[in-house]
Amino acid sequence: RLDQVINRFLQSLPQRRPNKRVLGIFALPPNRRSVALQKDTMIPLGLHFDNSLGLPLDDFEDKPNRICFNLGKEARYLWCVNRSLKSIWEEAASEGKQIEDEKVLVQYFFSKYEDYPVTRLKLEPGEAYIAPTDYVIHDGSTEGSEHPDITFVIQGFFAPLVSENSSEQQGYIVA
């Protein structure tokens, strides 16, 4: 059963804090460049930071991450930038900019680095990713798909994996 598989997987993950929250199963129409929507207008967000706990922008210490399982029939994508919220905020602050809103921080970043590379991670049906979506610029995409996008999302304080051969933190995909 899917619930047993997911619970076994979640129990195997190291967590910085024991609480996790099921955000739900989401079904969206196919072929969307951006799957994240503004709650009030339902307009696509595009590349963005989440602020799921409503923390101040400069609170870098304890932001949650999320696990997203692709339950659909087709691949979906995670777009992300390899710069952290903290590094972008500190760069803006060093230039005398007082930015207190995630949306404005993303606009600042791309106005300064309009050709900055964005990584596209392909997620096949049955795969999942864990991403620090409150800490990196990101978005999901189903562009080119023909079937509804179905995901199961859990938020938590999942600890990053550490390689035995180094002290580098690593992300991972679950197949």
C-alpha cells in the first residue's frame, strides 16, 4: 500500500525536528510552465522562494524543506537556482538594499543576473525529490505533458544526507 511505503520511507529519513506535515495530494492540468500559483489570484508564480512558516526573510536558521512525489503518468520538472536565500539576501544587503520580501528578492537577483543558469531536474512517475523550497529559488513545471500532474507533498525538517567520504551535504531522488 502506498501509505505504508511512504511512511516507511519517511521514518528512514533523518530529521532536524520530528514534526512533518502532509500538505496533500495535488492534481493540476497538464502542460504548465509554472505549477506554483499565487493563493489569492491563482496566477502562476514562476521562479520563487516559499515562505511556508511566514518567517522574516533574514531568518535563515530553521526553514523546512519538502518532499514531492510524482504520482502522475508523465515526467514533471523542478527548476532551481544554486544560490541560497541567505547568499542572495547578504549580497543585496552589502549593496545597501533593504529587501524584506521573497518576491522582491527574486526580482533583485534576476535583474542583476538575468542570464544566471537555472537547473532543471526531471522527475519521472514514481520518483520523488527533497528540496529546501524555502531556501532556494525554484518552481515546478509540467510543460509538454498531456496528462494531469498529480503530486503528493510533505513538508518537514528533513536533514540533508552527508556522504561518508566528505562533509558535503547532498540531495537525493527516491525511485
